Amino acid sequence: MKNISKSFPGVKALDSVNFELKAGEVHALLGENGAGKSTLIKVLGGIYIPDQGDIYINGTRAEIHDVRSAQRNGISIIHQELVLVPQMTVAENIYLGREPGKKFVDRKKMQVEAQKLLNTYGMQIDADTLVGKLTIAQQQMVEIIKAISYQSKIVVMDEPTSSLSDSEVSYLFKTIRTLVRENIGIIYISHKMSELGEICDRVTVMRDGQAVGTRVVKETTNDELISMMVGRELKHYYTRDYQKQKKVVLKCENISDGKMVKDVSFELHEGEIIGFAGLIGAGRSETMKCIFGLTKGSTGNIFLDGHKIRIKSPTEAMRYGIAFVPEDRKSEGLYSLQSVRYNSTIEVLRTFMKFFSVNAKKEREIAQTYIDIMGTKTPSQEQTIQNLSGGNQQKVMIGRWLATKPKVLILDEPTRGIDVGAKSEIYAIMNRLAKEGMAIIMVSSELPEIINMSDRIYVMCDGTLRGSFDHAEATQEKIMKLAAK
Amino acid sequence: MAGTDTKEISGQKAESPVVRFFKENLGILIALIALCLILTVNPATSRTFLTSQNIFNMLRQTSTNLYIACGMTMVIILGGIDLSVGSIIALSGCIAAGCVVHYHFPIAIAILVGILVGLLVGLFNGVVIAKTTIPAFIVTLATMNIARGFAYVYTGGSPVRVITKEWQFIGGGYVGIFPVPVIILFIVLILTGLIMNKTRLGRYIYAVGGNAQAAEFSGINVAKVKFLVQVFSGIMAGLAGIVLASRMYSGQPTAGEGAEMDAIAAVVVGGTSMAGGSGKLGGTIIGGLIIGVLNNGLNLMNVNSFWQYVVKGAVILLAVYVDYLRHRKTE
């Protein structure tokens, strides 16, 4: 891709970007949210037409003016949000839009061909299964097979591992290596730098619509890539000033939810950050939901400052000073169509609303206070929150709960889907809050994050607590050993 | 995006609500004004449209639609719907009229009974919707039939005529130059506006409608919000039923047929999305006025009432399309 530029009203999304992919290469595209990665890919895929620049495939200029022409040129995009039809079978999905048969659909042929493809790539999926019944990882495989069936020579994967467990990720990488052996070029978009070393050959970093540079993965360092992404040297990615242990503020004994969480017990001290590590499905979020009063039928004892309390609803939990920032801000937290101000103050309405009156000034002050504390970047409080970047949305979410002035703050995957710069800022804020005495529980699937930020790390697996480590003695291997089934 | 990365955080200057009202509703406001201008200029109606008598008459006629449209706005923002309002109009009107004629209740009590009827149907809707996962569409579709059925059963199919002057005052009377229903309308609009904009319940309606899952996590009592909104919608319909029965001098089991559609039309033309989570009362008011002016204009021009349906539907489509174009440009 040579000199690609693309502007939208008010924003120059791509600025003379040059990008090159070799056959049989896995080339990573790295960059913060808003850097231009998705836009570049959409240009390649025929979803956007560039204002300037050309695309060359195998040396010849390619005419890509819509999705079909992109496909005809051998380009396939596997989006982050999978585009399969859950009510149809695997075979039907693979051949959607180009079903074999003259007058009527030749279902038998479709199934046989689809099964052949699946078997070639070692996928133990029956072509007759309804896609809706497959796991996310399997659905992703179907998308990849679909791409291959189009004779694609260029496959783009957008955040392919965001919903996969570790074993599923290795399976995906195995499939990628198979594709590579067939000389298919892969563009790999990901936030997770740990994956780059494992599967990618080269990496191109984008920032503010420009291609900042291309490196061979083996010849560069994470620090170099981070500073390219952020545009400055990020000296202290993690900020954590450990302090002497203070008194116990929260004690949980034998928390069970009657379904998968069994007998989870732990202690939380003032000014401490405890991390909950584990694989996806280990039951960490479920445990936190029990504590926050979101699970009916949960049992166990909870002691706050030494007093036994019963929490039967989120409102009660809030009254005791517990706050919970859920893991999926899009479906569990954000009111997308509302303003930043609305999203910031929704938990503390009583502080500025009485009967039929709203103290608008006080509301604006509250919203501004937490915008400032979190360092949220927004043109104004009235901005619709879905227009903000993921990192800023997450800051608003955390700010919303900070406004309730909690004693205990539970953060479920606080830096998921956020760019590097924002992540670092959130770590700094967590550190500051802890220093000021707040007790924080952090659930995270990112081991480096857990190891660098927690005082103590609890590891869960299959709904039970398998062990705990002090941060000084914790290593990724030790944690993974306990987390694995 | 490069733009938002380095901007300074502001927000101290809140936009004046009047300015915001005009900005948000520009499309339909223009449509309403254009409609009025056409009727003022058109020789067939120029002498009859812009008179205070006609305008107040038009407002009197539209007021009943606007009462239920207020309730409907809340229900739709919540992500639900209330199809039973038309039937509540019939049932409340008939029972209230029956109270006066058959049991000799004082008018004031009969009015309260009528509103109570609306409240009770709304309560029933609310309980079922809040406590079960049955969609509001289905629940209110059922009560729509049940309520009207009761109206027929109660009246035996024929109207219950009320001839007393006090009864006719509510729908046909004046206080000064203002028709009574218009005064009631002002009160209803102010009340609805206060609830939606100045109470916690109002905020919660937008929260539950926009992201019910997040509302649960926020500690909002989702069931209670759904319940209260249905009750409010029922009360509004009960009120509309009384006013209508007063204007028609009788409680009629056929009253209010299709009223829910006019209410939904007002809400939708006003810019509220059927998906829930967004929308404003101001838009509904303009939407309701567009429909009211349209009906009025067509009547003044003596257009065949069947054609009125066609014109109304076409205008609704046009208003929504214009608004759609406007929003597409800003995306």
C-alpha cells in the first residue's frame, strides 16, 4: 500500500501511509486506538476508498473499489466482531452468497466441500453444526476457513485473540502457521504485545494516522515499540509504590454462588491492591459479583472493618462503600447514547438531585472533578460517550464509581481493550488511590499487569481459589501452574 | 482520534436548554412551521386556520393524544411500548360515565374512578412486564384486547350518555379563553417534563432503556422503573379517556380506537428512537402538534376522512425521513 491517505470530516485518518506485506509473512499492525489501523485495513478491504494512494498486489496495481473487488484480489478480513449467521450451519456460512448449484442450492455438495476444507486444516468441527452452537474460538476458525475458501492470499485478523482462552490461542497460532506455509500473507492487528514475539515476523507501528516505522520483531524491544506508539518515551509503564500492610478492611469467607464459585476466601487491607489471576472462566468476575450483591443465592460471610455484613443488592454494597467496575464496559457499563456528564454522575444522583430540582452546577462540578482525576480527554462533558476512545470511556467508568467515594474498589479487567498510553495512566491512578488508603481488587487476565501492580495475587481455577502469592515471590510460571486445569 | 487527544477539558459553559431544543428539533420544527404557513396561505383555509378559535379547538382535539403521548414517550425511551392506551380510553370513559349515570356518583368522584381505571390497567401491565420476561409489546397487546372487551361487556355495546353540564365542562368547557383540556395539557406536560428531566426516575428511564444490563450493575431497580412507567402511561390514558368521554357526552366502548398509533406516531416523529435509550419530550410535543395541525387542516379543507389517514401516514414518513437525513449528515 503506497501513500494511502484518507480523510473524514474533521479528521485525517490516514496520512500518506506506506505498508508492505510479504507472502508467507505474519506482519503485525500495532497502534493505539484511533491510530488508523482499522481505517487502513478497511481501505485494503474495499470498505473505504482512499482519497489518494494506490494498492499493489504482486507488483501490479489493484483496483479495489468495493468489498467484492477486494475479495477478488485475494483479500479477506476477519473482523473483531465475527460476521457469521448463528442460525445457519458451518457449511452454509462458508458458502454464503456463493452457494453451489444451478437452480436450487446443492446442499450435499456444499457440505462435502466445507467438510473437506475443515479436515484439511485439522479442525474437528462438523460442517453441519449450527454456528451459534460453536464456541467463539471455533467460530473464528470458521471465519478463517471461509477466508481460505476464497483463495485469499492476504488475510487480515483484527484482534483475533481478544475472546480466546490460552489453549485456544495456541490453536489459532497453529492455524496461522499452516496458512503461512501456504504462502498466505497475514496482517495481524493486536493490542497484546506479548503475542507479537510468538507469532509475528515484522511489526509496523501507527500513530495519529501515520505509519511511524516498521521493525523486525526479533530485532526490536517492547520499550521501543511502546515509545513509537505513544510518541514519547514511556519510562514508567507501571507505577507502584508498595507500602507497609495496614489493617484489614474487607474479609471474605467461603464465598459461593451456588453455581461455579466455591468457598473463595481472602483478605483485603487498606491501601492494598490484590490481583485475581486465572484463565477465562475461572470464576473471578462471578466471585466479585457475589460480593457486590449481584448474585441471588450467593452464600458466605463478608466482614467490613471487622463487622459482619449482608449484601443482597448493589445498592446495599454501595452503601457499605464497595464499588464495582465491570469487565465489559460496552455491555455492562456505558450508556452509549448519553453524555460523559450523565455517565459520570449516574451513581451519585442524590448528591445534586432532590424532589423535582437538579443542581446543574453541582453536577457539572462533580463530573469535572472526576474527569480531572482520571485525566479523561473529552472536548466537553456533553460529548456523547460513544464518541470517546476506549481508554477514555474506561476512565469515565472508573471515575463514575470513584464518585461514590468507595472504601473498596473492585476493577474487573480495568485495562482491557485500551491503548498503552491510557493503560499506563490508569496504573498511575490505581497506585495513587491505593496510597491514599483505598483498597483495590483487580481482576485481570494480563499477567504482567497483575504481577506489577498487586501486593498479593490470588489465583483461581474452575471457581475455586488455588493459591496466593506475595508480589515479591510471584512469577508468571507459578501463577500459570495454579491457573491451569 | 487526533482531535480529541490534545483538547482541553471544558464544559463549564452549559448550552442554554432553549438553544439545545432548537438545535435538536430543527427538522420537525421547520416541518411544523411550514405546515402552519401552508394552511395560513392556502386560500381554502387562510381565513379559518389562524383564528384563536380554531387554534384552541385544534389544541383541544390534540390534547388527548398528547396526554397519552407523554406516557408513550417514557415507555418507548424505556425500550418498551404500551398498546393498551386506546382501550384504556374506552374503558375509563365508559366506567366513569357509568358511575355518573348508573350509580349517581358526583362528577369529581367519577373522574377519579376513570383515572383509577387507567392506573389499574397500567399497574397490571407494569407487574407483568417488570416481573416476567414477556415483552411489553405482547403484554400490552393482550391488555388492549382485554380492556376493550371489558368496555363492551360493561356497556353491553352501546354508549353511556351523560347529559350533565359539569361532565361536559371537562372536555368542552373554558377557563377564560383556554379550553379546559388545554389547561390540563399544560399541567401534564410540565409534570412529565419534570419527571423526565428533574428526577432520578427520569435518569433511570434513560439508563434502563439505553443499557438495562448496565443499569443492573449500577444498582438501579430495573423492575421498579419499568413498573412505574407503565403505571404512568395507564394514568395518562385514563385521563384522556375522561376528557374524550366528556367531549363526546358519553362513554363509548369504541372510543380511542387507534389512539395508541397516533401516540406512537407523535413520539416517533418527535425523534425518539423505538430502540430506546434516547428521546425528548420536546420532540413529542412537536410531533403531536404536527399531527394535530394536519388533522385540523384536512378537516378545514373538508377532505374525505379516509384520505386523512393516507395523508397522515405520508407526512409521518416524510417527517421521520427528513430527520434521518439530518442525523446522517452529522455522523
